[in-house]
Amino acid sequence: MARFLSSQLLNAAAQRNDRTPAYMREEHIRTEGIPAVAQRTVNSITVHACSTVGTSAQGSVSVAHFRLFLGLSGVRPESVELNNTGHQGGRTTTTFITYRPYSRSQTVTTLGYQVVNIAGSNLTVNQILEHLFVTKRRHLYRLDADTGSGCRFWCRTVLSDMVAQTWIPSSAIELTEAIAEAIQRNNKALVSEVGNPRGGIFY
């Protein structure tokens, strides 16, 4: 009887694992609150930059950190944040995919943001995440070996992936650089060369 129950529990666990999206089982992805919103539709993408302390390779000075927010359709401002950042201070990154009860971060360290609308009304959170992290494997990323930079290039690449799917217009690819240019007017040290962000390596 005990063996039968143990087998049932193992089978049930395997079935639950089969139903779990593949991106939620990836080593370099951390998710929070995603199952509850996976089938929600996305109506916009926000490119967001904030000031943060850089990596050791960057000299632990203030730098601009770029991330994306998938705006959710509905009466309340909600989003899913895509934040690719160095893991435990190293060059290999972890992508944090997190439900947020707001459309974008409004932290006092915000440096700028740009919003682009999604074409159509049926694109879901799960469809976007499956494409980015199962098909394109965008969570497998290492920051630039010399500088530790790469978040802006990562966001730009993800935007390019969305453009290729015709989810957003081609002009969206330049949103990272529009923000970087605005930041650079006030503090050149916060961002790398506008139009040529220091990129990491996808592996």
C-alpha cells in the first residue's frame, strides 16, 4: 500500500512538472507570481532605466541598469518585470521574471523610460515568455568580460526578438538608445556609447 501511494505521489508530481512551463524550470531563471498571470494579455512594453551600483568590473560606481516591463491588460496597472542581472556579482546572469502590481517601477532612482504598445490584443504573458526563454534562450547570457556591462544590449536584443514576431514596431529597438541619450546629456558616465551599447554574449 505504501509503495502504491508513493508511486501515485511521484506520478502526480511528474504530471504537475509536465504542466509547468519550461522556462520556469530553467536554472538561470527565477519567477515570482507568474502562474497566476501567465494567460493574461499584454498591451505594452516599457523599457526602464534606473541608477544602481555597478559590478566590480565597473568599479562599483553608479551606472544605468535597463530592464523591461510587460504591461498587462485590465483596469488596474499591473506588469511582469523582466530583469536580467549578474548572478551573485559574476558575469553569468540570472533573469528574474516577476509579477508587479504596477505598470513600471517608480523608484526615486528612475532615470527614464519609454513605452511601446503591443500590436493586437491577444498576446499573452506565457506566449512572450515561451518565445524569449524557450525558443530564443535569452536567459543564457554573460555580461561583457571587460566592463561587466550588458543589460542594455540584452533589452535591445529582446526588443528585436519581439519586432521579428511583429508584436511591436521596428522603431521599438531604438527605445534603449533614446533613454541612454537622454541620460547621457546629464551624466555621460552612467551609460556607454549611445547607439553602440556594450554587449555581453548569449551562449
